[in-house]
Amino acid sequence: MGIIRALKLGYDYKRYTDDEQELKVRAVDGVDLDVEAGEFIAILGHNGSGKSTFAKHINALLLPSEGAMFIDGVDTSKEPELWRIRQKAGMVFQNPDNQIISTVVEDDVAFGPENLGVPQDQIWARMEESLKKVGMYAYREKSPNRLSGGQKQRVAIAGIVAMRPKIIIFDEPTAMLDPNGRKDVLAVAHELCRTEKVTIILITHYMEEVIGADRVFVMDGGRVALSGTPREVFSRVEELKRLRLDVPDVTDLAYALKKKGLPFPDGILTREEFRTAVRENRILPARAETESPAAVRRTFAERTTQRSAKPEFAEASEPGTLDKSHEHTAEPVFACDISKNPSNVRQEGETLLELENVTFAYSLGTAYETKALDDISLKIPKGQFIGVIGHTGSGKSTLIQHFNGLMRPTAGRVLFEGKDIWEKGYDLRKLRTRVGMVFQFPESQLFETDVLTDCAFGPKNQGFSVEEAKEKAKAALHIVGIGEELYAASPFELSGGQKRRVAIAGILAMEPDILILDEPTAGLDPKGRDEILGRVRDFHNDHGITIVLVSHSMEDVAAYADRLVVVHEGKIAFDDTPANVFSRYRELESMGLAAPQITYLMNELAEDGFAVDTSADTVEKAEADILKRWHR
């Protein structure tokens, strides 16, 4: 028997109707699963597939409705054994703020062992050892609220490691992190598995994160729908897409090209495998002499600063290296100034919103004063789709909260249609109906008894009659794909993706001029992500509304945005087209960011001596370029 063994495991959530009738919802249905000690296991599945419910059985947060779960040979249904089971299996959740409770890092890590009754001298030895394992010992005396998201997540991991469990469950631990934060957390997980022989269970919606796993289980409807090695699972592209999932971009590109007749093998997982297939099968033509690999490298070097010695974005097939070099990287020197007047960005109508030399500091005038924005000037015209990226703590969320007056600048001006929004007598309430904001995890914005009433709340506050407000709500719900059958449903009973769409509809019903989306797809499965962003893009195209999308996904902003604004240390580092910004990936890496995987792949192919368009930053663009060259 393995360290984790599920036998016909079933679990029902119970709900009660208004007349107190009990309803059972089957979340896990007859799962058989056996995991050996020291394995790295990835669990994939769409929202509502049952993967998190299953994971909560591993440390007995939930007990089976039927069947059995054994952890290291112990039946989790035996109540006297719960304490022992939870010592064996620790869980790291999506949001580290939900796990960090102390005001000093070392105290937080010591909290778990102390509650286990570990002797005092051993507690501090464990704290030191655990923080060193995750690369956070230098921060032991810091306050957690002064750490980045990735650093907080590593502290949360250290707190679990200090209790020395045999199993660690990572439940979407990177959903809220920037690219470097994601890479660091994944590296810690692989390091613990490799050197400490800790059994790792990773639940994620990022397909690239599971490439280094030993085995992958795909759940659907509470059952295990697919299982195997990453290569076996990701070779079944069509099945995964039917299950609302996806495959890594490199895998998707190779599969799409193979369907068009190009000689790619099944199950390509990494950029190196893709490049090998191109070389061995002579898929791409070589560059002309004037475009030799050396010339490509010279041209690229002229566009890109060489100050950063940081290596390229690590392949997922090499997941065990904990890269902390970005934490102390010097501020990059930008090779050219593209941040003032982006010449390649599609310009739309007149300027709606403008920031003039805006500076903002938290805790102004105190010992804790922190400058979040530093002399930022920015114009938002009518009709653009703008992406905003930046590492955790860069100032991007502070920036967008100035757009509709949720924050007041310490210095500088915010203008809407040429008027200073902080002048005496300006109607901020009206501004917030014209500059609508959907926050991260927008389901927290839902509060009414049914979907239609919730969406009609904004228009009613604008002064429209109940009937007029409902008509506007219906129109907005139609735009986001919510049908009449859900109008009377409680918003709290909807799926994660449906909740997001209802929250967006509530803002759209007010007919804003600018829609700001702050990480609207965090925690959603790939299909839910594409549905929401696709609906937003269609609305943007049909109605000309300005969209501002804040995201940690480089692939999302590459696919949807016309213009990309990069925030770094409270300043605008870049403001240009996504292709131009991502061509500077060395500098982005020094800021804790990255480029899409396709950008790296196309640049590597060019350096290998093949003729490709290095500005291609999506699967679709790269597919079109490679197909064109193949046919030639």
C-alpha cells in the first residue's frame, strides 16, 4: 500500500432547500488512487471537477461519505487518528495570507512545531532549517506584510515544512503569483520531493507546472478521467480540451502544426524538444547569410540590455532549481525609451483618463512611509484594450485604484475627460459608474439574493427605474453568456466561472466608458479563463469600450491586449505593443516577470539559425508563421 491510497472514495456535499429538504451533491465519486512515498503527483481538473475536495481528504479536512482513504496506512475515518494524520499531511493554500498569522516570519514558521509540542530548542532549529530550504532565512526577522506574494508563499511552505510532514498538498499555490513567484514556489516543491523525499500533491491550472511531475491525474465529475505520465496525458490534446483543460503552449503549437501535416511527434513538452524536432525533420528553412545566427544575436543584443546575468525562463523539465537571483537584481537600464509615446500602439479615440505626474505613498509622514507610485504620467484613450503587468508589489493595483478615485494621489493629478477628479465639487460617485472596476476574485462583489437583482443594483443606483435597471442587467448578462435560466438563482450557488461573469455583468450594466479587470481569471480553469476573456474582447470589439486588464499571465495579455504597460517599482517601465515589450524579455526577467513561452521559443529557433518571426508571441501567430515558411 502506498502512502496515499483511496479505495472507492466518495464524498457528498449537503445543502438544504428553503423548506429544509436535504440535497446531496456528489463531489467525489468512486476514486481509486495509489501514490507511493516520494512521488510528485499533479492533479488537474476544471472548476468543480472534485480535485480540491479529493485533496482535502488527504489531511482529513473532509471525511469520506463512502469508501476509504488511507494515509501512511491509517484510515482517515478513525477519529482518534486525525491528529496523527494531520501531522503527516500538510496543505499549502492558494492565498498565503490565509495561512500566515504572526507579525514576524520566524514566529510564523515556529507556530506549527510549537503546537505539535516540539521541545523549544528543536523548534528554533526547525525554523532555521525550514527557512533555509525555501530560501527565506535572510527574511526571518521581517514582517510578512512587507514581503512579496511569492515570498509569502515560501514562508507558508516553510511553516508546513517545519512540522516535517511526509506529504505536502499544494492547492493552486501559484494562482496569485507573478512568473518569478510561480517559478520559485514550484522549485521549492521539487526540491523537497527530490532531497527530502516528501510526497508532493500539486493541484494547478497552469499546465506548464506539471511537466516535471512523476504522474498526472485528471479529474472530471468527481472521477479520475485520465492518468499517466505528463507526456502520456498531454498527448491526448483533444480529450483534455473537452474536459475544459489545456496543454502547454509548446505542446499546443506542435499539435496544431502536426494536424496541418508537419512532421512533429506526439507529446512534445518542452521548447528543447520542439527545437530538436525542427532540426531533425528540417521543418524550417535556414536564414539567409544576412540573417545568420550571429547576426540575429547581434541584432537582439542591440535591442536588449545585457546587464542581467539571469538565465532564460527555466524549462518546466528542469523544475528543481530554486532561482532567487531576481530578489537582489539591480534596477535595469532600458535600452531605449518607449514609455512616453508608444508609436506602435493602435491609437483609438480621444483621451478619456490621464494621470499627470502621480505619486502615491502609503503611511505618509510616518516611519513606515512607502512610495508605491513615483511620478507616473499615463494616458488612457477611448477604445483601447490595455494590459497592465508587474511583479507582486510593483504598484500596479495601486495604480488602477487611482483611475476611479478609490485612492487619492499624494502628488499629481488624475483627469477624466480633462477634469481633475479631486477638485472640489467633482462627482466621484458618477465617475465610478463610468470607470467600472472588477476586483480580483470578483465573486466577493456579489451580495444580492438572485443573479438578476445583483446585476440590476448598479443601474438602480444610477437613478434608473426598477424595470429599466432589470433591462440593462439582462442585456449585460446576455453579453457575458448568462442565460435566463440563471436569473432567479442565488449568485452563491453558481460555479466559479459563472460568478465571475455575473460580477462583470454587474459592472457592464452601468454602461461604463472604461472597464478595469484586476486578475479576473485567477483560480479559473483554462476554459473558464478563455470564456471570460473572450466575452470581454467581443464586447470591446462590438462597443468600443476601453478595457484595462491587470494580469500575471503573460500569455493572456499577449493574446488580448493591443497595448502593454509594465509597472516596476512604482514607475512605468514599458508602454508599447505586447510584441515589442516581450522582445525585451531579459529586462522583464530582471523585474520578476517573463515573456510568453512562444516568445522564448521563436527567439531560440532564430538563434538556432532558422527563419522565423521572433515577434510572434501567441500559438496562433507562431503557427501561421511556421506554416507559411514550411509551405515555401
